Amino acid sequence: MVVALIVACEAGFWVLLAIGLALRYVAKKPKASTAVLLCEPLLELVLFVTTVIDLRNGAQPDGKHGLAAVYIGYSAALGHRTIRWVDARVAHRFFDGPPPVKPPKYGMARTVHEWKTAARWVLAAVIAIALLQGAIWYVGDDDRIGSLRDWQQRMLFLIGINLVIALSYTLFPKRERSASHAR
């Protein structure tokens, strides 16, 4: 049931996004669009409550419970950015909006961009780790929480990867090639 709900939440995210963008650009109702897009966090709330109920009813904690926590973490930390990203591209491609702003390519601006991106992913992972820890405390049986601990380790790995990437841009900033080196 939890896996089906994760899939339904993901599908629901894109359906709400499509409805929200249609209201904004086709129906010219920006307030209604915003109201629809603000319903998206309700999907994560339903997923969270369903996962808790599943565990309370004695389900063996496994990968699907970990995946639910990761999905909620991603949606909480990166959902808004994903909506803005899609919105900018739809506006430009289909409704004569301005071209989407591209991330900086070089120098300190690129480094700052990479740190901001890393911070969002770290936040997503920390949210997932916290939800997983809550599930671990809730289950309370050390013999049953191995899968949840495995997901926490994956999230720590995700944090590490993002910090290494951001740090690499700090230590080795990408520089624009000069005309003499471009050949």
C-alpha cells in the first residue's frame, strides 16, 4: 500500500502542477493556480500519515517506509524549486515567457550556486533522516529497524556527495576559457 501511495503522490504532484499551470497560463487565474499548487504538501501529509498507520498496524519496516521518508524529504526541500523550474520552462516554451535563467557557469557565482544546490539536497536528506529516526523510535525494536538504518546511511552518503561537489567548486572554481585556450 505504501509503494502504491508513493507512486500516487508522485503522479498527484505532476497532475496538480499541470492543473496549476493550466489555471495560470490558459485560464489566466493566477490565484486559483497558487491555491492548487499549495495543495501539493497535502500529498506528503497523506503519505506520512499512511506510513505511520502502516507501521502502527504492525508492518515490518522495510525499504518502502524508507522510500516514503526520502520522498517526503525531497518534496519538502526541493518541491518548490521543481515547481518553479517547470513553471519557467512552460511559460517560455508555450506562453511567450522570458527564457529561464540559467545557472552561472564560472567563478564565485557558480560556487555559490553549487553550495545552494548542496544545501537543498542536504536539507532533503536531513528531513528524511529525521523522519526515519522518528520511525525507528516509533518501532522501537532493534531487530526490525535495519532497513530504516540503511536508508539513513544512504542519506548520509547523499549529504557527503553533495558537500564534496560543492567543495570541489570552492577549491577548484570553474573558470572561463580564454580565447587563446579555446582552440
